[in-house]
Amino acid sequence: MPLVPEIDYGTPASRSEKMVTLTIDGNEITVPEGTSIMRASMEAGIQVPKLCATDMVDAFGSCRLCLVEIEGRNGTPASCTTPVAPGLVVHTQTGRLKDIRKGVMELYISDHPLDCLTCAANGDCELQDMAGAVGLRDVRYGYEGDNHVKARSNGEANARWMPKDESNPYFTYDPSKCIVCSRCVRACEEVQGTFALTIEGRGFDSRVSPGMHEHFLESECVSCGACVQACPTATLTEKSVIEIGQPEHSVVTTCAYCGVGCSFKAEMRGEELVRMVPWKDGQANRGHSCVKGRFAYGYSSHRERILNPMIREKISDPWREVTWEEAYAHVASEFRRIQYQYGRDSIGGITSSRCTNEETFLVQKLIRAGFGNNNVDTCARVCHSPTGYGLGQAFGTSAGTQNFDSVEFTDVVIVIGANPTDAHPVFGSRLKKRLRQGAKLIVIDPRRTELVSSPHIKASYHLPLKPGTNVAVVTALAHVIVTEGLFDEAFIRERCDWSEFEDWASFVAEPRHSPEETEAFTGVPAEALRGAARLFATGGNGSIYYGLGVTEHSQGSTTVMAIANLAMATGNIGRPGVGVNPLRGQNNVQGSCDMGSFPHELPGYRHISDDATRDIFEKLWGVKLNNEPGLRIPNMLDAAVEGTFKGIYIQGEDILQSDPDTKHVSAGLAAMECVVVQDLFLNETANYAHVFLPGSTFLEKDGTFTNAERRINRVRRVMTPKNGYADWEVTQNLAKAMGLDWNYTHPSEIMDEIAATTPSFAMVSYDYLDKVGSVQWPCNEKNPLGSPIMHINGFVRGKGKFIRTEYVATDEKTGARFPLLLTTGRILSQYNVGAQTRRTDNVIWHEEDRLEIHPHDAENRGIREGDWVRLSSRAGETTLRALITDRVAPGVVYTTFHHPTTQANVITTDFSDWATNCPEYKVTAVQISPSNGPSDWQVEYDELARRSRRIKGKLEAAE
Amino acid sequence: MSEGNKIVRMANQIATFFHSQPASEGPNGVATHINKFWEPRMRRQLFDLVDNHGGEGLDSLVLEAVPLIRRPPPAEVPPAQAAAPAAP
Ligand code: SF4
Ligand code: SF4
Ligand code: SF4
Ligand code: FES
């Protein structure tokens, strides 16, 4: 297996449709107008020497190595900055060019160390390659004069020399090897959009510097790795490459962190992962990545990973390691016993949004076909179930309407309840790029997120609403659009039901929905809201991106409908640059929903009561399926507390930490007789488990993930599972132990079964994915290449449906006891409950969850920066340290939930979305007071966690 | 909060949404929603509230919807109890 080849064309592709023909070294070649001569040459198969150009960033023209001669033009223009023109005759190799290039290389090498043999980039260095390419044979200048290479010259300290910067946990910066090509600076600006790097100094003295001559770790750098990837030398190098050496083969796979679903090349040496490099052909990320996917994979070999199955009688017992056979037999007999004793519906399971489609499909199949009920749910319940419901009602499908590329064509963006630069970083970077090109931005968020104002980006409007008032704000936007006549009548008449529109329009036009009226309780100034509405309706292609700040409310589904209304009213559906875009959290949240993880739906979103659909599966599986919807996660826990739900199989989810109202979750789990947890680590839920089945990482299995744009991406196994089995094998073996006759030998066979039973996946197979790279469902005979944009010529449901969206204040109200509103979110370096990222060097950026509080609220309570504070709600209390900032408005506090010791969900309540029971994470009435240490609950819980992680015959696990 | 109350709250939340919809959709909307998403146990609790407790606390729209809600079959008797009816 070789390294996956990637061609560097030197400059980005041109989008022009006008074609230009020219001759390069006697070859005629036709390329789009605006293409550089360098890129055109590469397309003709001729590689012009280059150092400062790379196709991820715009050309800069500083190294003078890529010169060419053009007949009829004077001089030697740089091919990277010279665009093609019709009829040009270009020569890339002449006597004059050869001399110039040798001279250039000689100068570079004279200020570059010659320790190639021991250099980490040996074999992967463009400076080396170019020296070879131009035929450099000797260097006439020595190191005696000015140089950056040596710490001491002529016995004296060399002021030009700088030591290595090793502050970043994942890569090093060695200034002595820098050739000042500025590729890193441009990558940071153009690709990542962080502007962390500059070239300081001038001429010979110039060099790269993070921020104002800081170390990388203290600078603005977010450790995305784009600069490291862009660097042609060993100046910026992954520490893993320094440690291990150059990879010998690579495999394309998909990041297992967030819903962007970035494609990576896993670069390997044997079974050792050398590094993850974002893949340029990845259609979600286009060669970019964030710190998590790029660097934070160390958890897969973390010492706390559990590799053997374990059992215990009672949750107060220490764990006992057992064989796989014993574990399967135990689970099977326990589940059968429970069903015998308490009835068929007394057990269920939870599928994972972190596992593959194939694994998820198997878990729901086990539950429906093996347990004989529909008690299956997934963590999407607690994040995007309202998206499914809301968009399903309005458009006829839960699908987000666009691909990520669509953002390149948008003119006005509304970002509501989402923080993409932290939670969906690569999409965030792509969005920022478009904003820097001039697209306008409206942010609707209680908090001043990074997008509101960051280098070279400023939102036209930030509407800082009170948590819980989304529906009122979005309906008020519609009010302005309708009453000011800014709606797109032609679109509505053609695509939607006009009488429903009229009904809706008269509803939103009522004066009580005007921004002047709603301002009193939303806190959003009417003028700003009107301005935002006008901008969105009239500014060209309008797109809406939203996240959990929309869905995790008691009116989550209603807000999704309000968003759909807004998009339809302004005609922003069905073409690139527009649409309704849910930013889904976990890597395979989309896929787990597609695969029938909801208790009322079979794969492909078909209701369980539909006889024809059940029939398809019944025939194939040879069982009778229950036609009643099963329990959702919160209902399972309720039923457990009531005593009718006794056993659960949880694959790859940590509901105790991720679900709201921790005390209710733990009470539910504690009431069960057999809790089976399958995961990489003894997670928090495992504190209540009786059986632990070790899981495998995405590096250790084959499968597919479906990202937030419905893109089905391959996950490819690059190493043997440390625990012995991929997760799908574990589920299969468990099913066999329960008497099911399953014989999958490879996940591709599971995908074949999905394709055979699910029309939107009809054309999907591993062979097909190998051929086309990835596809966005629906992918069937009608759409063989998938469906990047939905609803192009009409809505899936026929006519788009306008739905009245009445604001209803949540029952979670502030009062004298709990006067502040708590809302929750994520940060870049950590992922969800943090089980993985906390086990990597990413902790360097986020050691603990902090409570953000406005200076005014802090002062009233005598709280200073860094103080321990007690955070209490009617559900419970916890303590954490304060971070005083005006990013949050007075009356609002904010925290993340990445660390188990914080237990932020002890605070959140069991209120939930009216339609889907998606919990109301984003609004909790709280009080804050100074505190001097952890709450009783935290102390008790720590003790419980410590006790429940004991393994017989082993030292206590550290966490 | 007791589980009965939870059922009431969930049903009323659904009703609240449909109160704002065109009147013709109301009861049907509530019933369809409950039929689609509520597991039989939950519907049984709802019917118990209506049949035996006068629908206490339920929104009027929920009560209007009740005739349209599918009555779940009686709770399954676990095999263990069926086998030994006298056992405690
Ligand atoms: S790692 Fe990313 S953010 Fe940091 S300097 Fe490099 S490109 Fe910029
Ligand atoms: S660090 Fe690398 S990419 Fe940046 S200027 Fe130096 S050699 Fe070029
Ligand atoms: S975490 Fe998300 S944005 Fe980051 S590399 Fe993975 S998929 Fe891409
Ligand atoms: S590659 Fe063209 S000037 Fe450097």
C-alpha cells in the first residue's frame, strides 16, 4: 500500500467557465480563465519548480523559483502569479531559467542548515526536492556571514538565531529552517482565518512569528495545523513525525469527532499512526481540519482504555474481567430473564452517534428483531430531534438542505444558536472565508460568539436575545419581512401552498409579533431586528445555519419551523448559497438518525406503523416487528424509575454525562437490573453498569459516517482493534448469543442490507463509494451522484408548508430564588463530554469548565475572576470557577460541559421540547453564590465514580 | 414531579402548540402526534388519567383529542407472572 498521491497544482483552481488555450513546452492545454501558468503546466503534467506557492492558498510570488519565459514578452515572469492568456507560448526550462533558479536555490541553501539526514522532514521536504530539481551541486557562500542557522557565529551569540518553539503540544517551530515563503502565514489567514501568524522584520531579517513575537501556545493560534501542512520545510513539523519518522503508506478515512466529517489521510508506518493529514479531495473540508481531527487521536492508545470485557453483580462491586463468551452469555441470559420476568418491553437500547452507520443499523436491528420491541433511541434525541420534526413538517424531510460548499455562494448568513468556530471549526473557517469576501452576517445568540467580531470579520447585526426566546425573535423577523412586503411572492406561489402562506402571513403580521412589542421580553432592540430582517430579505442569497441553541429548548421544534418559514418566505431554498442548515454535533448524528435509531422510525425515516415498510424488514429478517412506537431516552428513564424498564444496551454514549437532569438519569439507571455499556473508557454511565464491553476506535474499523450535509464518507480500518473486535462484531456476537442468526463478515454487507431496504440509500455500496469518493443521500436511481442540494424543483412533501409559530415562554422561569439564566455550549479543543479529548494533549487549552458571568452580576455577588462559585438550580447544584466576561449579557451565565467533575447537567432540568422531548439544555434558571469548594453531590459522586471504577486485580484507574 | 404529572405536562405542551394552529387542525394534530410518538405505556397512563381521574390537569384540546388517540392493548403480562399467577 503506497501513500495516497496528492498533486499540488501550486495555485487554487479558477471557477471561471470561460476556457483559454495556450501552449506550454510544446503541449497545447485548455484551462479556465484566471488559472495561473503554474497550474496550467501542472495540469499538462509539467511541474515548474516552486517554493512559495501551494494550491491551498493564493500565490504570493516571492521565491522567484517558478519563473518561465513567454514568447513575445520580456523578462521571466513568475508562473504562479501570471495568469494564462489565449495563445501564449510558454517555456518552463531554458538556459536562462536554469541559471536563475540555481542562483536562487544557492542563496536559500546558504542560509539553511545542512542536517538533512537527521531532519524530520527528510524525504518530505520541498527545499530538498527543489535543490534536486534545479541541479544544485555546490554552494559558494559559507555560513560565516549573516545567518539564521547557528546559535553562535565566530564564538559570539548570533542575534539572528532563534531557538525552537515547542510550546504547542502537537507541532514545533524551528526558525533556523524557515525560508520565509509565507505559506504558513497565508494558510492561517486564508484557510483557517485566524490571522495568528505574521512575518516580522524585513528583508534578510524577516521571519515568521506567532502574534506579537509570542510562543505558539500563547498566541491566537488554534492549532488547526494548516500552517504545518503548508510548510515546505521542517520548520513547522508534527511532533509525531519527529518522534516516529516519515509514513510509508496512507489510507483515506473520516474524522470521528464532529458533524463536519472531515476527510483525512491516516499516514501510517505499519500499524503505527504517524499523523493525520486533511485530504484535499475531501468534499466537506477541502483539505482543512481542526485541532481535534488533526491531532487529538491519542485517546485511542490511552492507558485508561479498557480492552477486556467486564462484569459485576452489583454496581457497588469491583469489576471482574471475563472472556468475551462469558460476557455475551451473561448479557443474553440477563436480558432474557428480565423479559421473562417483566415483559418484552422491559428492555431497550441506545445507538451511538459516534459509531458507524453499519454499527448503528445493527443495534437497532438487534432491538427490533431480537428484543422484539422498538425501545431504541439515540443521542440525537438530546440534540437535533427537533430538526427532524420541524423540517419534516415544513419540507417533508428532516434533511438539511445544502452541502458545505454552498456557503461559497451565499450573500447573507444568519447564524442562530450556533458557534461554528468552536463546535464546527472547519465549516467555521469556510464561512469566515466567505465573509471576508464580503458576505454579510447576522448572529442571533445570547452570547457574543467569536463570529460576532474577529479579525477581518464583523457581523452586520448581533441580536443578543434572552435564552428561550428564539421563536419570538425569528417570528419577529418574519413580521418585518411580511409587513414591509419583502417576501418573495413568485417563489411562494410556485413552491408553497398559497393559502397556508396567507394564514401564516396574517398571523406573523399581528402587531404583537412586531419587534417593538417583542423587545420587552427578548431583549433584542427593535431597530437592530428590523435591520437584520431587511438585510436578510434583500441581500441576495440568504442562508440560515443553526445549532443546538435552536433545538435544545422547550420550543425547539417550533423554532425549526420558524426558520423554515423564514427561508421559504424569502425564496431561499433549492439552489446553492441558500437553505436551512442544521449544524449537527457529533460525527454521525445524521447517520444514526438515518439508520432508524428513533423508536418510531425504521431506517430512512419511515414510521413503524407503516405496514409496507415493516413488511420489507420482516421478510428480510424473518421476524414479526412490533408496530407501536417504543420509548425515547427520557421515557425509558421515567419507565425505569416507575419499575417497568429494567435493562439497557448502550453503545458508545455517555447518557449520564450528556443528558440533562443527572439525578434523574442516575435514578433511572440505578433502578435497572442490567445496564450494558459498550465504550472505549469507563465513562460516567458505566458507574451504573453491570456489564462493560470494550469498544473500538474509528481507526480500528471499516464503516461509514454521514456528516451534517448528509454526506456518506468511508471510515477505513488502519490498525487492528486493540480490544480485539470492531463494535459491529461485538453487536453481532451479542445478537448471536441471543439466538439471532447473523453472519456478516464485513461492514460492506451491512451497507448492502441498508441499501436494499432503504430507498434513499439504494445506490450506496462500498464499491460505489470507493469509486466516487462520497455521496450525499438521497443516492438512488433518480440521483445517482447523490443530492448536494435538496428541493431544487419543488419540496419533497410537494408544497412547502408554512406553519404558525406562537412563542410560548418556557416554564423554566427566573424568579427570586433563581434569578439568572444558564445556557451551555462547547469550545474548540474539547469534544462533547470530552471522554476522548480529555485523554489527549488538548487539555492544555481547556483544563476545566468555567462559568462565564457578566462583570455586573459578578460584582453584585462579590465574585472575582477565578473564584469558586456555587451554581444551583431547582434540579441540583455544582461548583466551578468563574470567568468574568462581557461576552455574556447581564442576567445570563454560560458554561461548557466537557468535564465530568463539573457535572453541569446536575443543574439542567427535565423540561423538554414539546414535540420530541429534546431536553431544554439551553435555558435553566439558576442562582450563583461564592463557594469554597465542591458541592456535596460532587464529593459523593467522585467517591461513587472512584469506587465503581475498581477492577479486581488491577490498580485503581486514575480517573 | 410524579410521573403522572409528567404525562400531563407533555400532553399539554403538545396542546399548547396546536392551540396556535388553525382550529380545524387542533384535536387531530394532538392525536396524530401522540399516536405517532407515544409508546403504549405512555398512552395507557394518559387513558388512565382520562378514564379514572376525570382527565385532571389535562388541557381541553387534549381531552378533545382523546377519542382520536389509539387505545393501546392492555399491558402485556410478563411470562413469569403468566406462568405462576399466584406468585407475589
Ligand atoms: S495551527 Fe492553524 S491557527 Fe495556528 S498558526 Fe497554524 S494555521 Fe494558524
Ligand atoms: S515556517 Fe515554513 S511555511 Fe512558514 S515561512 Fe517558514 S518555511 Fe515557509
Ligand atoms: S472535529 Fe470536525 S472540524 Fe475538526 S477535523 Fe474533525 S470533522 Fe473536521
Ligand atoms: S512559487 Fe512562484 S514565486 Fe515562489
